Amino acid sequence: MKRLNITIILLIIVCIPCRAQSILDKQKTLNKFSFWSNEDWKWYKQNIPFLETPDIEIDKTYYYRWELVTMHLIYGSPKSGYASTEFIDRPWWAGAYGTISCPVGHQLYDYRWLKDPKYFKDYSKFWYKDPGAQLQNYTNWLGDAIWQGYKVHRDFRFTTNLLNDLINDYKKWEKKYFIESEGMFAWDGMHDGMETNINSRQTPQWFDGAPGYRPTFNAYMWAHAHAIVNIAKLVNDQRTADEFEEKAKIIKNNFQSKNWDQKREFFFHRFQNNEVTANKKDTIKANTLTYEDGIYQGSKHGRELIGYVPWYFNMIDDTKEFSKSWKFLMDSSYFYANFGPTVLERNDPLFKISENCCVWSGNSWPFATSQTLKGLSNVLNNYKNNSTVTKKDFYKLFSIYTMTQRKNGKPYIAEALHPDTGSWSGHDKVGHSEHYYHSSYVDLVISDLLGIKPQEDDFIIIKPLIPSSWDYFILEDFQYHGNNMTLIWDKTGKKYNKGKGFHLISNGKKIISKKNIQDLKVKIPLKIKKSLKERSVNYAVNNSNDKYPLAIASFPGIVHPINKINDGQFWYLKPTTNQWSNMYSQEKQDWAGIDFGTNQNINMIKIYFVEDNFKIRAPSQYQVQFWSDGKWKKIKNAKYQFNYPRARKANTIWFDDITTKKIRVLLIPEKGFNIGISELETWGDAKFPIRFPINKTKKPLNVSASFTSKFDEVDFIADGDININKRWTAFESPNKSDWVTIEYAKKKNFNTAYIHFYKDELNISPPEKVTIEYWNGITWEKVTNQNSITDTFIGNALNIITFDNIFTSKIKLSMTHQTTKYSGIYEIEYLKK
């Protein structure tokens, strides 16, 4: 009870003044919008700056993009903390926890504005400290993003501790991709995350061909070098600063002199090698720019949106010559479109608006649009030689970008869209690329539209790009150098009752006011916040191949498997919600929990219940129990956040420290509804190293099949790993039915089969019919009373079949394939229940 009482006192001391000083009614602000799937209002209030502008569509998209962050936020492990996914699922090419390095720059630019810096710091550190991180699978600007985060939080120790990692990372890139004779980095567009572009399509390797000196990769590495320069100067390492200043200079000088075309007034991709053309009748010479050679030699086109990327980092010299490239952005003969910009100029001979993903030859890609908007903002703010683009252009393009993020009138984003219609069709696969986190938005609102420019010294610079028609806006509670800041424009003084004009407030005190909106430079001293205690860790999460911590339940879950409750991620999208549910359960009392495998100390549990308004609702009641003295016991003196269970948000339970091997949640459903849980977290004080029992190596089972596709392996079906990418299929089998057998070392009792059938979009589907047989010592015999819990078999999900008890060492599963399809399995477990 002592711990709980202290926490409550702290909340009274800290939170009541915050509420008294709040300008916006934050709950009312959130309630303006009906798109929410994650309704964890407490999290938003604690973590995001609150925005209000006269443009309701910008406000709506701003809050949607913070919700998008929560969909992709993942607690990878107690050691690594938080990271982010790109896709809503975790595709086979992703690294640890579903991470992909391609959009990390965009994501960290957003993350730096979260009030709690742990999210930014965990994710930054992850790329250098977690063995499962795949940083160099794609080009990225992680180094620059870490530096930009420093300018918001000014965390000297954290940032300088990463200096050696940044240096080593740069040198690895340099060793693999820096071409010394040209003084630039070279790789292909696919590894920029921009596959099937006009340069690769000129070669037989249309998807990932045409390696070259690209504006993207070289700008990223120039920015990375400059990040090292800046961080080295923080620790007075002038030698390193000078070394990387020279590296950056070499990249910039070569890029500006070799990738600029004076006639076309643009920066281009420059081919690294001699290439054979796609028709295999012509060649493209090395060191030529797009369309300087090959089939389209002499074309006046070839401009790609990537030509603007160097301005994202203020890399390009401020000259009249280079500024000419911006005249194409808002011209509908080139990049401008109603739902654009297009990634390739409109009249290019290879311009193509693709109906399906993923083609970078004409569609509008948010990844590139957000890069371009940042570059445009920098041109308007930092370049004198600009006579082609204006603040109105920025707002117009930003408004277009805002409204592209819609589907059926609701906030939404996927991979790419049709630049003329705004349709995401063909680029938003359900359960994969819907609500796709491959771009930035909130940072563009805060740092560019509102103009808050973080600095590495004791100042803040503000250069708004808002339209002159705006009579008000507010950004409340953004963290800057350890201070709680609010920026207000109130033309009449009646909107926010803080007086007429343009105001900057720090820690509740107005520090500057101007009659009209103007550029500001204000001194903001660093305020160092001391942490009262070490961070807690979530002991439940398991994203490893180890058995423990193990998600356990009264019912394993069909369609919604139990291992979803401790994968470190929660979201509530229909119909692909990341959850376990008791749908189809025949148990009298359902429950879900975590088996740690060994004793752990915990003092808080968070449960994220699901609600779909159809079959699943939060329970009417629940009770948290822990394992002690060989039985389940109720946690005494537990304090529940809510009086009754709430869906789509964290339900937090606090209690005094307990030491236990297992916890569970007893669930009582609403009448007529099932229960779903997206995540179950168990928190306690961090005690490193955290140890869980090591998997015991099991002797492999004997597995065989009547036919196995050359692309698959039958042994995968009994390896204990429920992994959709490790499977057996009968693809290309000549048989109408096929079988798989599993042989055990000795006879056992069995009465249940857990079968995970595989399904793809083309050839593999669950079988029409299955028959289970067992070896009786002489021959194969069918089991009796075979019964499937579901009427039909479900692909990419658990299927449960029960039967009368058998005592055997060998079981055969025979499958009758569906017409024109083949059966597939990624795991089978036979057991006695």
C-alpha cells in the first residue's frame, strides 16, 4: 500500500496544476473526431502536443497520425524497449520486431515530438544495439534523425554515447557503397525503398536494377556525416569533426557537379555501370544521367521527385542555377497533381500510374511527398535565391498531402495512391499496408507549417508558414530542451484568452509576445529533469524464439491466436485486429495469462481489451490472479484504473510487489459476446540481466509427406515454431489429395489436433476435407468421432480437430485439396486434452 499511496500523492502534486494551466480542453479536442480506434485518451494527453487550427482537416490528420504512431509502436523486449514497425504486420523481410530501416528517418522526426523522450531514445538506440536490427538493408537518414532529436531534447549523454556507433555505421556504408573514383555512394532504387523506377525499368532488372549515384543515398550520407561532425563538436573531438566535414564536402562537391543537368535544370540519378537496356538491343553508358544514353537518349524528361531530397537536409548550395529546379514542382505538366505530387514528371516516356504496388514511376507516394515538403520548407526558410515557390505553394501542397490521407471520408494512409483520383486501390492490402507508417506528418505540422525550428544551443527559432487568413492556432504542451512550451497565435485575443498576438509560453509563463506573426529567435535555457526512479520493464513480452515468457490461455484461439497478447503491440483495426479471442471456445471459464517460466517481480498489469461492435466486447468483469504455492490466488489490495473494463485502451491495475511465475486474467463475458485482448503487459522494476528459462533442445520428430513442394520443407510442420514463413505445401503436386505423418519416439495418448493451415492469394488454400489416421501397430486406422470446431477450415490460423482418444506413436493427416488449389501447413501439434 505504501507504494500506491506515494504514487497517488505524486499525481495530485503534478497533475492538478497541469490541468489548471491547460488552455485547450484536451478531452473535448479529442472528442471532435470519430475516427479513433485506439481510445487511450490518457496516453495522448501524457505524450503528444495538442493542436488546434482553423483547418479542421489538418487537425484531424494530425491526431490520426499520432494514432498511427500507436498502431506501429512496439515494445520489443525489456532490454531494447520501444521501436516501430512500417507495415501493420511483420513481413518476412523485416528485422527484429517487424522493424524496417527505410522509413526510420521519417518516424524519428515524428517521435522527437513525443513528450516522453524514451520512445525516441529507445528506437534510435535499437538500430545500433539490437542484434536483430537490419539497419543497412535500406538507405536511410538515421544519423541525421538522431541529431535532429538532440536539438529537441538536448540529451547530451544519450546522443554523445552514440557517436562511435554513428561513425562505425558510416564506415560500413562507406566500405560497401562508396565509389572513391567518383566521390559518391552508389546503390539501386529498390534499396532506397523505390523499386520499379524509370532507371531500373530501362534494364532487364526492372525491379531492382540500375545501381547508381542517387540524390537520395548521397544526401542521406552527407547528412549522416554532418550529424557526426555536430556530435563530435559536443565532446570537443575536432579531429573527428574535421574528418567527416571533409567527407561531406567530397560528397556534396561531386554530387553538385556530376548529377546536375544544366539543360534540364534538375538533379538526376547517375548510372554506376554500363547497362544493357531492357530490350537487350542497346546499352546505357556508365556515369551518364537518366536519359543521357540508351533508348530514350536525348529526352528532355526524366525528372524524379528524388531530385528534391538534398534540400531536405539543406545540402544544396544557395545559387540561382540550382533554385531553378523548384519551378517544376507546382506545374501540372511536371509533378503537380490533385492528389500529388507524382514521383515522376507527367510527360516522361516511362510515366506510369500503376494499379498495383509497388511502382515508383508515376503514382503519388507519401514517403516522397513528405520529403519534398520538408525540402520546400527549407527552401522558403533558408535560401535567398528562390523566385519560383512561395508560402502559398507550401500550404497548397501540404493541404493536398493532408487530404490524400483519406479513404471513404476517414483518415487513412497506405503505400501509394492514384495522383488524379486519390484512390489507394491496389496499394493497401488488408492486414499489411493499411495505415502504413512510411512517411512523416506531425513533424511537418510542428516544424514546418507552424515553423518550430529546434536548435542545438539555448535558443528556439520559429518561422511559421501558415496562411495569412488564419486568425488563430495553438500548439500546446510540446517539450523543448526540458521545458513545457506552448505556441499561440490569437488575432483577437478572445480565442485563448492570453491576449492579442503571437505568444510563446514556457513552463506556464509568457516569455515573448508580438502583435503579429513573425519570425522569432528566443532564448530557452536547458532544463534538466532528474528521473525519480529507474524505468520499469514489461516482463510479459516475447518477440524471441524462446519459449518464455509464454502466453497461456484456457483456449488457444482460432483466427485470433494467444501469442498475440505478448507480442509488444496493440491495435484495434477491423477485421485484422492484433488480438487473442475466445471465439469458438467451449470452455466453461475462459482466461488468458503469462507464464514467465521463472519468478519475476511485478507491480502493475495493463490489459488492452478489444471491441468490434459485432462479436467481441470487453468483459463485464475480470479478475487478475497470480500463481503461488501451487495454485491461483487473487491479487490482494489491487487498485483498478476503471470501475468496469474498457475496450480500446489500457486497463491498468496497480498493486504491491509480488513475486510469481505466472499471472492470469479471469474473464466474464457480456452475454452473447466473446472477449478479445490485444495485449497483456506485466510491469515491474528493471533488474538486469533479465533471465528466462532456456529452451531445452528437443529431438526432432520424424516427419514425412506424400509430396513436398520444392519451395518448402515438411520438417517445418513439427518444429514447434508457429511461423507462417516456415511451412510445408503440396504446391505442384500431381495428387488430388496428399498426406503428412508425424512419428513420435514412443506411444502417447492423443485426442486433439492443432493444425495451422497456410493460405496465400494464388495457389495455396486450406483443404476441402481432412482425415486423421493413426498407426495401430499393423495398419493405418481412422480416428473415431473426428470433429472440427469450425464449419470450414481457416487459412493462416489455428484449426482445432477433436477425436476419441488414441494411443499411438504415428499419426497421419490426409488432405483433399480444393479444386485448382494445393494444401499447406505451417505447424501441427497433436495433444491430449
